[in-house]
Amino acid sequence: MNKKKALLEYLADGRFHSGAILAQSLGVSRMAIWKQVQTLRDYGLDIFSVKRKGYRLAQPIDLLDLTRIKQSIDTTTQSRIANMEIAFIAESTNRYLMDKLPHENIHGHVVLAEYQSAGKGSKDNRVWVSPLGGGIYLSIGWHFDVYPNSFTALSLATGVAVVRALQQCGVEGLGLKWPNDIVSKGSKLGGILIESRGITKGHCDIVIGIGINVRIPAQVYTI
């Protein structure tokens, strides 16, 4: 298991954990634990370090759990998903799927990430701030035998689906802002980025990227 992920699984409960015990549990040195903590801080986590107490997160976080996610999906939707995986760290979930082409079939492939090192906010290469544990970052791959007439319509349909899903979770004041933003009570909550690869007017593969802000630390919030 990735050492950073293993360390975070210990810290996720928001309680203090001794550096010595963490080192023993993970089979590394205390210096290695310190370095991993620094890296997690660079990823956007607020981690306290207190002498004789150890390390703890400023607040607990819920890490992505593939089993729980699959259990929450209805059977009709499950039948349309060919594969689902969680990448602890990805440059971007869109790039993760696009890089699989043309060697792999990405139709129905869903990938989520805990952290994106280079999330994309739009086609003009704006950065989508993606701190670890701060949001939902996912992409869906889909194959079309006929090139879609309009990506705008696909983006709108995706936005409507996301809004409906968030409403079912109790989020209020939701709306869509042209061309690809999801807003809540006037503030940007998320965004959609659609990218394609294929033959114009022929078959193509499309990746739909969705980013939802959940809890963005003040020190990394730069949107």
C-alpha cells in the first residue's frame, strides 16, 4: 500500500497519533513519518504536530471507500459501469483515463481520486484546485459510435444529472452557470470538463470530468 495513503488512514479520524507508533505500524523511521506528513501538508491537508502527542488532522476526513461507493449505486447504474477504481493521487482523473487510450477500452470506466496534482478547470487550462480530502474528483469514460453533434448539450445533461444527485444528498440552492459551472447559493460549487479523442464525425471516446468542492482549506483556496 502507498505509504502516504496508509499514514492518512491512521490520521483520518482526527485524533492524535504518536510519531513513534505510526513509524512502528508502517515499518518506517520517525524521520520518514515526518517527511510523509510534510508531503500530505503540501497536498492541502492541515496537520497539527504537538510535542509528546504526535500528529493529527485539524478535522477528520472521510476517505474514498470503493466498496461503500459501489453499494450505494443502484443496479441499473451498476450495469452501465464496466470498471470503477480509486487513484489515491492523479495528475487529473481526465488525464488518467485519456492516457489509457488507445490501448484500453475506457467505455464505462469510472475513476475517482483523493488528490489531483494538476486538475483542469476548463479548456483554457485553468487550474482546478484539488486538495487531498477537499472534494470529489471523478471522470467517466464513454465510447460513441457516432461523434456527438454538440458537447454543449452533453455538458448540460451532465450538469443536470449532478445537480439532481446533489439535491438528493440535501444540498440546496443549486443551479447551473454557463457553460460548465455548478453553483450553490451564488457561489461556485463544482465544474464539468469534457474532453474527446477520436475521428471527427466518426466514432470517438469521451471523458467527462466532474469536480465538486466539499471542503477547501483556506490556505489552498485560490479559485
